[in-house]
Amino acid sequence: MRITIIYDNEAKRKDLTADWGFACLVEEADTPTILFDTGGRGAVLMANMKRLGIDPRSVDEVFISHAHFDHTGGLSAFLEQNNDVILYAPVSFRGVHNVKQLVYVSDPIQIHHNVFSTGELDGIEQTMAVATDQGLVLVVGCSHPNMAHILGAASQFGKVYGIVGGLHGFQEFELFKDMGLICPTHCTQFKSEIRARYPDTCVEGGAGTVIEIATGGGPT
């Protein structure tokens, strides 16, 4: 499994633009390529994709975590380049019609043999869960629902191995004690505390970060 962070508040590479928001590309063998969220501004999203060598036409599906602008602002610009996609959106998100297929998600669903959605939690946000050899890797937008709720909803699909994305004001750090991968991005308020507590499993985010979960091993 490979996760490439396209859009984040920080940039790991000087040729990429940092901006308030989040988007990443999720790639897994024998699975459609998924764009998770679209950041806040279309120009930034598309420029970063180009510099990362990501062709918008290579994306098969778009997964929107929640309706806030910093996760949906780049959607229109992306769809101008490629609207031949399946869009998975929480039921609280409205207004998109020019796609191949629009799937509103309210309850937990299996999207592919190894990709799941927790369903829209607390009326605001869905989380993606991808099954790997190490366990589930969760991709989150802002973690507006309580983290225990997110982890509990995801655990119906398997044991949670890692989490990537915005963690907002999350402070229940003990919930991550058994994880093998933690990558706090975007709106996470307590990054330094998470890094200090989990130095061996915490990975720096930022646009340009690439996380790979190797078969039979941990993140690389």
C-alpha cells in the first residue's frame, strides 16, 4: 500500500505548495486508485499533483471525508480534468453531479475487497480503512468524531494498525499505543506531543510525504 500526501499545511518538498487542507492518493495492488479529499484550493491541488507526477486521469475514485472547504475546495478543479470517477461522499455532502457514479455513504460499507468506510460518524465525517498485511490503515480527514468512536467503527473490519491524516484536537494518546504507524497531518493540534510519545511509530507528514506499507513489514 502506498499513500502519497498531495495537500497539507506543510510541504516536505520545496517545489510543492503548503496550504490549509488535506488530500492524499491511496494506491494498493489490485485496487482502484483513490484520491482521498481534495484540499482547499483547486490550483494548489492540481499543481502539487503535477509536480508529484500524478496524472488526474489515473485516479479511479474519489473519497470525500467531510464537507468542509479545506477537504472539498479542489474537487471542481479535479473533476474538470477527470470526472470519469466514482465519488464516495458522506450523506451530509451535497452538490456534485458530474461524475460517473455518486455514492452517498451513511452506514459502514465495504467499497472493495480491502477498502472500507466507517460510514458517516456523528453526522459529519467518514473514515477510510484499508486492509494491509499489518492490519487496517485508517485515512482520516480531520477526525471530528471522537477518536474512540472512529477506532471502534473501523475495528469491525479488522485490527487497526495505523492512521494517517488530520487528528484535530485529539489528546487521548493512549488509544494509539498499539499502532505501528501514526502520521498526524493538517489540523492536528498536538503533533509534538504525539511525536514525543510515539517516536518509533510517528511519521512526519507534509505534501510530498510517501508512506508505504510493505508486505511482511512495517512502513517504509
